[in-house]
Amino acid sequence: MLLALITLLHVLVFVYWLGGDLGAFYTSRYAADPARTVKERGLALKVLADIDMAPRTCLILALPTGLTLAKLKGWWDVAPEGVAAVWALCLFWLVMAWAIHIHHSPPKAGVRRIDIAIRWGVLVALAGFGGASLVGLTTAPLFLALKMLILAIAISCGLFIRKLLAPLGPPVVAMMTTGPTPEGDAIIADVLAKSRPVVVSLWILLILAALLGLWTPS
């Protein structure tokens, strides 16, 4: 039963990550459409932010569910204490991510700095373990090593998307308070256009990770 539940949870991570990203991608078109009213565009932005919490949550849960699945299936002999430590870290990270979303924490808030620090730490750890496995320094099979590297790249894509979306704040605030302007609309459209190729690249990475999970080359 435990194996079935962890397998289901890991599959749902993929489903809601990709589905949430598709929903946010589609909704962003309405947020950038100058033909829509301010109220409609504001609602689209709120829906986008709420939907985006699905892939944000799934990114965090991908690591502990995947590691637990690898342990239960005997793919990788990880110490139970290591699995428990990863779950504790990721659950703490998940609580912070939702707190940032619910309380609309500003970019320079301490909780956001901690969130970014964890992302970089997990990124480096995954890249390190994945790279070490590829050269035979650890016992993880090939598909797990590649999935670790893919998750590291996915986290880096998320960090890059945040950087691309940073200029979005001022024109969105101005639109909601004083109304849209051609200059503000141009910035919003430009920012969203630049972020879309990164989002599509993330979809490709997720599909590749799912393929590796089904193929499981050793």
C-alpha cells in the first residue's frame, strides 16, 4: 500500500506540474491582452498566481516522492535517515512557499531569501549527485542520475523565470491603480513573451523525466 501511495503521489506531481504550467501559460494571454478590461486582466493575474502554486508545489514534492520511490523499489540504497531528512527539508520549503504566496511577501522579505537559498542548495546538491552518479562515484542508476540533473535544470529554469518576471511588478501595480498605458502594456507583453520559451523548455524537461521514469535505464 505504501508503495502504491508513493507511486500515485509521484505521478500526480508530474500531472499537476505540467497541467498547472499549461493553465498558467494560457491564463497569461489574458493578463497581457490590452483589449481586456482592467478588472478582467487583474482577475487573470490572480488566477495565474493561484494556478502557478500547483507547479511550485510539485517542484518541491518531486524530490522526496522520487527519492522514496527509488528506496521502496530498490533502485537506490538510500539510508532511511537520509530519506527522512529530505522529506523534512522539502516540507519546510513547501510551507514557506505557500506562506509567501498567501501573505504576498515582498521580493526582499526574509522568507523569500530563505526560499531562494534552499532552491540554490537543492539545485547544487542534485547537480552534484547526478553528475557523480554519471561518472560512477555513487550507486544511483543512470535514469535516476539523469532525473536528478533534470530536476536541477528545472529549478534553474524557475529561478530564471523569476528573474525575467521581475520587471512585471511596477506596470501591473500601475495598471491596477491608475489604469493601463501603452508603455506598461508593452512591458507586460515583452516580459511574458520572454518567459514563454523557458516555460516550454520546462515542459520538455518534465516529459523527458517522465519517459526516464517509465524506461528506467540502469
